[in-house]
Amino acid sequence: MPEYLVERASAKRPNIGGPPPDLCQDLKILVVDDSPVYRKLVQQSLAHEPYQVLFAKNGREALDLFGQNQPALVITDWTMPDLSGLELCELIRRDFSRSYSYLILLTSNTNKEQVIEGLAAGADDYLTKPFHPGELVARVGVGRRLIELHRQVEAKNRQLEEMALTDPLTGLHNRRAIDLWVNSQLSAAARHDFSIWVAIADLDRFKNVNDTYGHDAGDTVLKSFSEVLKASTRKSNMCGRLGGEEFLMVLTHVEREQVGIAIERVRQRFEKEEFKFGDGVSRVTASFGVAGFRGPCPPDFTTLLARADSALYSAKHKGRNRVEFDEERIQRSSPTHARIERQDSQPKRISGIL
Ligand code: GH3
Ligand code: MG
Ligand code: MG
């Protein structure tokens, strides 16, 4: 068995006053020392602590294990044959900056200048050899508290980031998330030569729903439409709420005909939804405006949106509850793309195409 095998320190002792057990199980400590004696001493010191302990006997092995396991804490010797503990700290800080690990230098060197150098290299703490087992456990405990705080802050940040990109009413992506995604997709579409379509959906005479049945009824309709959208959106595509009763669908890698079919399906599904407001059953419909692009020079998102919006205007103008394509040609980069950019004299009703 390799010497750096993963060892789980004994969990027989009850975890009184410690962190929640699942967090402990999660907490990995990497011990790096070329001396088998010191590896053993550290192992014995942590034997009754509920951590998962990994061992490496040199710096290279430590880096490999670090990459594979992302331990929360590292206890490293200073002087080793390949990488020094100092270099190891520097490399960890440089190459694994996404998540914080607490680094403890274990050194027989008591020279203060070197201690300062070690802390400057990225170590959080140091301990001199020969060490006191209780002190090691206590310092590991300090590191654990700090790492737990880090994890909480990271989780909170992720949550906030998610919230900043989500529409609270429908759980769909909000305008900001849509902007980020579409802009990255527009560049990718130009670089890798695939088509991209945006469709704006606007609920028809939605103000009437609010005015007749109240704002909560309006919200129910918005949520229902978002469910239809989610159910109709493939993984590679995206949908979101632009604001108010306007939604956006983005479809990539498909030709115009398939886009028409997909959006027409959304329109029909929503039209069938029944809402029990007041004494009776109500139905609401939506109108759709679509614009597409394919070629080497992507338009900016605002331009594409404006084209989809003008198609939406046309859908409203022609009686609502329908899908209209913007037929304006943006560019023609090869004959195969001509289908997307075809300029018809009259905008087509999708129901006519189907
Ligand atoms: P059209 O068919 O021309 O689109 O008519 P419309 O009534 O849907 O359009 P209009 O822009 O006149 O009205 C949109 C309404 O959407 C007005 C506003 O009160 C309502 N609205 C916007 N955001 C929300 C929301 O979050 N919840 C609810 N319940 N209503 C909203
Ligand atoms: Mg509107
Ligand atoms: Mg509307």
C-alpha cells in the first residue's frame, strides 16, 4: 500500500463541542513530511480527531494529492528533498486560489526571519519541531474554524450571485443573466459558426388579467407561462424573464423551421392553460417576435432584441396570439446561411409555415 494512503483518523470518540459531524467528515488534512517519524507523530496527534488525514512524503506528492482532494488544511514540513514547505505554500496559493486552504508550516527552524518568510509565502501559521501534540490539535482547530467561516462566506456569495441572476417570481433567469449568457453565445456563434435565435414573448392583454382578477392572479399567470417555457427549453438553450410580462427564449444550433416549430409549441401549450379566477375559467395567450443571426460578425444583443421586438410588434398588430419572424437580413456569410437570413416580401405567419 502506498505510504500516502488516505487514513481516516479514529472517529470512536464522541464529537463533543466540535463542528457538525458531516462537516468534519468533509474536512481533509494533508500532512506533508519526508520524515516517517514526523508523519507518524502527526498521525498520532490527530488520531482521535474526526478528520480525514492524507499523507505525502514530499512536495510533488503533496501537490498531486492537493489537486485531487482539495484539503481544507495542510500541515507541511519546511525542509524536504524536492520542494520546500515554503515553495509548496507558494504553489498552493498560486495554483489553487479558488477555494481557501489553511496552511501550517511545521519547522525545526526557530529563526524569526524565516518564520516571517514562511508566512509571507502564504502559510497561515507555523509550529516548531518538536511539537506539542495538544498544541498541534489546537492550531488545527483554529484553522478549521477559519475554513468553516470561509466556506460559509463562499456559500453565501454563491447564493447571492444566484439571486442576482434570478427572477424571484418565476425562478427564471433575469435580464442580467440573459445579457451575460446571450453575449457570450453571440461571440461563440460567430466564432464557431452556429445560428442563434432570440424570441421575445409578451402576454396578450395581460393588464386585463390584473385589472379584472387582481395582481395575484396576474402573478399566477406569469408563473404558469414560465413553467411552460421551462418545460419547452432544451438544456442547450435558455429562457428568462426580461421584465413585466415579457420573456425571452434563446435557441442555438437550429434552423429557422425548427425554431418556428419550437416556439409555436410554446404558444399552443400556453393557450391551453386554464386559470380558475373568480367564478369561471380563463385563458391567456402570448405573442412572439423572433430574430436570428448567423455569420462571422455578430450583432450586439440590443440590435437582435430590437429586431425581435419589431417582429413582436407585428404579431400584436396582426391580432396577437401568434409568432412572427423578423425578416431583416443581417449578413450572409455562406449560401447555407441564406435560409436564416431570407428576406421575404411579407412576414410569414408561423401557422402558415407549419
Ligand atoms: P398587450 O397585449 O398589448 O401586450 O397588452 P398588455 O395589457 O399585456 O400590455 P401592457 O403593457 O399594457 O400591460 C402590461 C401589464 O403587466 C401592466 C403591469 O401591471 C403588468 N405587470 C408587469 N409586471 C407584473 C408583475 O410582476 N406581476 C403582475 N401581476 N403584473 C405585472
Ligand atoms: Mg409588454
Ligand atoms: Mg402584454
